[in-house]
Amino acid sequence: MTIEISPGITSTPGVVGGEPCLAGTRIPPWVIRSRFVAGESIAEIVEDMQVSIAQVETALLYEGWLRHRAAAKRKLREAGL
């Protein structure tokens, strides 16, 4: 059973260990973020990974949200909340 975690991001038990992936692929968002952070352009990622610009943007937004959420939780813990 596939679960939509976020628009364009799904998780399917038994597929990539249930890790979140771009919908309809086996590509975890962190892979796209890693390549982008390493200096690859969106166009290079699109061509090499055979994904759309929208999918790359979705992956980058999802990864940004995860990092923001982790930072917010850390600040709440530090504040004793």
C-alpha cells in the first residue's frame, strides 16, 4: 500500500525500504538534494535522472521542509518545550 507523505512524495513498504520517494519512482528526495547541493544544475538532474523539473522542485521543497522541521524540534527541546 502506497502512502502519500506529501504532494509528489510517496512511501511504499518494500520499495526502497519504505523510504520516501518521488511518486512513481524509486528516487528518494535526498538523492536529488545531494546532487543539487553538490553543484549539479536542475537541468542536469532532470536529464540524468529522467525526472521532470517539477519533480526536482518537489524533492527540494520536501527536503527543505524536513530540515526546517528538525531545526524547529531541536529549538523546542532546547527551550524545554
